[in-house]
Amino acid sequence: MVAVAALLLLLGFLRPWLFGPVWGDFRGRPVRTYDEATLIRLSWFLTLPGFGLALAGLALVALRRWRAAGWAPLLPALCLLPVYAYRAEVSARLMWWTRRFVPIILPGLVVLIAVALAAGLALAAGPRRLRWPVRAGTAVTAGFLLVVFAGQSLPLRHHQEHGGSFETVQRIASAAGGNQGVFLWEQSSSLYDVAYLFGGPVWLQQGQISALLPRRPDPAYVWSFVRGFPGQPVFLVTRGHRRPKAYASLGLRAVDQITYVMPVWRETYTTRPSGAVGVPLRFTIWQVGRAQPPRV
């Protein structure tokens, strides 16, 4: 079992050079999945010595007498790591999110690393001739991992992912002046789409009504909300600060112009991310001024 795990790890680390890039299909166009570099990307955080310790921890667990309690926290990670490493079936930028590596794989590997370090401490209390070399090796390895992990964590100490977004959501909702408004959001293909980022929170956190505008401008669609929610203010939220000409018949009035610089941790695929960037989001809230469509 340990030999098979070691072979799979070796193949995983050599995969980019043995088999080349892995491509997937996204809406009819080819995109890099970076599945060939999954273990390499994991090693940015766990380190190569960490993987070596995890393998040693697996050997220690496998060589001991079978105990269900010992294998229970490890089997999910051991079974799913080859599956996810071969083909994660998730966007490369979402590799660390929810249902993949963070909740299952990383805890299992960390437990195996801890098993190896604990075994080193146990050997340090054994025969005198092994005591000091084992103590030194264990201390150096544990110190190395601690320094690496601390070095990766310190830049994040003062980073607030999407910091200021709650205040921006409150500012958007305040356009309704304490009433329940209807916010219609312009869609875009941008990675950081204002409708995607704020439409849900304005609805679920602030109790406002949110809906997406059609991708092709359609004033009649907006009038349907004006008729459907009589007496409630109706707003359009559009990118930039220019008046949307396609909705000129709505008698739009600019209620607020917002520029929100959203802090996000830099997303990289071939090197370990180590810094933050500010993504500027500029949008305007327009209130529909007419109570009914103009007569033609």
C-alpha cells in the first residue's frame, strides 16, 4: 500500500513533464484545467518535506495493527486524493474551495504529518545511540515546516478578503431610503461581476428585492417590475458611471455612484500566490423616474 502511494505521488509530481497540460471544455472552448499540476500546487503549501512526512506517517499507520479508529480520519483523504489529483472537475481557481481539497485532503495529510513527527518524538526517548540524531532530525523538520507555514501566513494577517463589501451592500440598500426597493442588476461576463457579488447580499442581508436584467436591454422588462411593485422604488444597477442610453425612456435619475476597490488575494496557477491586489468596481444606482411607460 505504501509503495503504491509513493508511486502515485511520484507520478503526480512528474505528470506535467510526462503527459503535458490537461485541457477541459468550458462553454465550448478549451481551457487549461491545471489538473496535471495539482500535487505541485498542493506542495506550495504543504511543502515537499511535508509530503515526505505524510508518506512516512502512512507507513507508520499501515505497519501497525489494524484499528478502525486509526484509519477512519485518513481513509477519505487517501481514497479521494488520487481522484481529485487526476481530475478535480472544478475550476482551477476554485481548487481550494469547499468540496475539494480543504475539507478532506488537507486535514488527512496534516494528520499523517503529525503521526510522523510524533513517531520521531517517540524514537527520541528510545535507545541512547538514536536519541540525539532523532531529536535533531525531528526538531529541524518541525522547525522547517513551522517557518514555512508562518512565512505563508504572515502576509495574510492583515488581509481582509473582499474587505468593505458589507459596507458597500449597506450603501446600495440605503438607496431605497428605508423602504423595500427593487434592484435590477446589469449582467457582465467579468470575473468580478457586480450583479454576482452584490445582488444576492442586497436581497438576503438587507431584505431588498434583487433580479437580473436581461443581457439585451429591455425597458419593457423593467416596466413589468414597476407595475408589479407599485409604490416601491425601482432601481437599475449598471456598470460604470455613464447613463445607459438603452433605458433612457425610464426617466432614470442617478441616486449613487460607487467606486469600491475590492481587496482579493492574487490568483495564480503556476506559482504560489503571495500578495493581494485591489480590484476596482465602478457602478451606478439609477432610480426609475416614471410610474408608467411613455405613450408612443
